[in-house]
Amino acid sequence: MNRITPEMVLKAYQKTGLKPIRGEYFSDGCACGMGAIYKLHGGNIISGIEVDKYTMNLTSINYMEGFYTGFDGKEDLTEETAFNKEEWMGYVDGKAAWEAVKHLV
């Protein structure tokens, strides 16, 4: 399973010119962390479905769910409350990615 690093997410925002957004995939010049990576690699953000499909090819569904939860700040997971190790790793990576890009908002 591939992991998404804060550096990858920061680079995606810097290269695409998108601004970070939480709680949704995209909105008027903004995108979630995974959306920015998708756009950097040539994706055309039309809906969250395209972003999810792209992300699942990179990682796993559990990692992706954890990443979104961590990036969006929806809830505080712990290693014990996470569904599995992949979700926990995604959560940790998503939180770290938000910390790396929140200054761009």
C-alpha cells in the first residue's frame, strides 16, 4: 500500500495553484488533499467519485477513509478506535498533510 506524504500534498497545491479545503472534495479554486494530488496528475475534478477512484488505485479504501478523516479534522481517531492499521495510517498521514498545507488557506 502506498502512503500519501505531507510533502506530496504540499507539492500538489503549489503546482496546481489550488487552495486547501476541508469537508468537501472541491469548490471554486479549492480542493481536498487527495483532490489536489489527483489534479496534479492530470485529473479533471468533476466529482468526488473520480477522486475516490484515483485514490483507491494509489492506496486502499481503509487508508483513504482514514486520510480524509484526518485531513478534514472530522473526528479524533486513536489506534484503538480505527477500523484497522491502514485506516490508522491514513488518519495520521491526513492530519500531517493538513498541518503541512493549512498555511495556504
